[in-house]
Amino acid sequence: MTSQSTCDVLTFNLNNPSRERAERQLGYLAARPEPVLVLTETADSEGCRFLAERFTAAGYSVTFPVPEQRGERGAMIVSRLATRPLETGVGFLPHRAVGVTVDTDEGPLEVVGLYVPSRNATAEKTERKRSFLQTCRRALVAGEGAARIVIGDFNVLEPNHVPRYRFFSPFEYEFYDWFGAAGYVDAFRALHPDALEYSWVGKTGDGYRYDHAFVSGRLTGGLRGCSYVHEPRTMSGRLTDHSALTVGLAVTAAAPLAVTDPTRVETPALALF
């Protein structure tokens, strides 16, 4: 497999797959052109371990802080580019805010993958989500001139989302607005200011744009594209309940890795995650 030198990024909600579904997801993800994959809704499960082990055995850089609590979810970053660990500073539910640095021809690129907790009407779940979002707001302020992409399943909507859903709270809309105040640009809205697209659709057909990508620094003027990839959600025998989101960045990686096809490698039991 040939490693590409662009720094394009895809976010894909795994929906904590079974081993069988993880095998199908592996084939799809291995064939994607983006060299950096931000995978959300991971868990300490057979399916997620399978994906991490296969990508690692194929030579990819894999960052997967396994959630320790039973039933807890997180994020994983898989890359065909060399990466360095990035401390995000998110101390509350840190496995939901995973970061790496990729060296490019224009300097370091920071990639932060987020999987924001969902909630219901209970005070406990609401406070948990609120605390995580507050922690992110303190930790993820864009540095002066720093090139960063924050991408994943945020479980929040833009304030002018169409349609409007009354059950979202002000603190959830405020998190979306915070990105603009903190030096970020919504990559999708920058290129598609009026488009109505949804990354998750309920059983009654109600759509939600939950998956987002925000860029800062020099990336704001270097977006080559940003679009939702609906196939994983809409295909026969669908791979997940979310559409993916792809972002094209006009920067070139300094250190592509020599990877092989992860669908064909043998995977001895790995004790890396």
C-alpha cells in the first residue's frame, strides 16, 4: 500500500463494533484515501482491539487510550503518517480527547479527536457532559498561529441548526459557539455555508449534524475540501449509524510511514493498548 503525503483527515464513528462488523469496517477504512483516521465511540472491546491490532501490525501509528471503566467510550487515531503524542490537557474523561502531532512541510500539525458524551434528561448525565465540555474549553484554546484540527463526534449542534430541537440546552450550543471565539473555523460551514446535511438520522427521519471539524491557524485558509461521507451509514449492511466526515488540508506530511494492507496482516496478540 502506498502512503500518501497529504494530511487529509477522516472522522468515523465506529459505534463500538462487534468483531464481525469491525472486520468489515477495517476493509472500508483501509481503502480510504485519507492518511489520518479519527475513530470515535471506541471501547475496551474485541472489535476495537481487533482494529487497533490490525492497523498496528500493518505499520500504522495507532493512538488508543483504552477506556478503563466498563461501558465507557473513547476515541482512537490511526495514521499512515508518523505521529508524536500530543497532550490535549483534557483531564476529565481524557480517553475522549485524543491528540497527536504530525510533522508537515509547514511545521507541526496538531490533530485532536473528540468523542463528546451523549446525555439524557438525568442530572448525572447532563453534568457529566457539561463538565467534559467545560474542560475542553479550558484546554483546547488555539495557540497563536498553531495549526490544529479538532474533529470527531461532538454530540452538539450549531445554534441555527435546521430543524431546531428544543431538548438541547444552552451549554451545548455554547460549546459550538466557543470554537469561533477560541480561534477556530468550522471547516464544513466555511465551504458550505447554507448546506443542510446530517451525520446521524433518527428512526423517524430527523437529522442531526453531530460530527464536526474545526481548524485553526494556517489551516483556516488552506481547506481543500470538507464533506460528509454518507455511505457507511446508508449502504446495505451498513457499517455504522453515523456518516463519516472528511477534511482536505493543503499541507504535506514530512514523514509518511511504510505501511502494508491491514486486511492481510497476521496479528499476534498485542499488549499495546
